[in-house]
Amino acid sequence: MADTNEQSNVDSFMKVREVAELFDVTSATVREWLKAGDLKGVKIGKGHYWRIKRSSVSDLATRRYGMESQND
């Protein structure tokens, strides 16, 4: 039987729009970060949609602004 705390160790994903709102930038800026490799994400579906790990968002916040995201 799986441990119920195991779920808390699983990294969840965010949409481009959610990341944009968090950083107060446009979705286009987040897509630029993804294309430049500043933010790690995966394309889903037919490659039109991105999903970004919360840990990657936190890493970017630390690198760019010296802070951690509030959604950890």
C-alpha cells in the first residue's frame, strides 16, 4: 500500500498563464524563458501547451530575484 505522504513528494505542474501571473509578466515572456532554457518545462498534447514543474519555477525565482516562490 502506498504511503499517503508520498503524494507530497510528487512535483506538481503549472500552466504558462499561472507562471506569468506569479512573476507578473506576460505568457509570451514565460514562453521565451522556456525556449531560452531559463525555465524547464514539457510540451504536452500536440506540442501547443507547456507544463512547468513548480520546482523549476522556484529555481527561476531564486536565480532571477533571490527569492522562492510562494506555491511550494
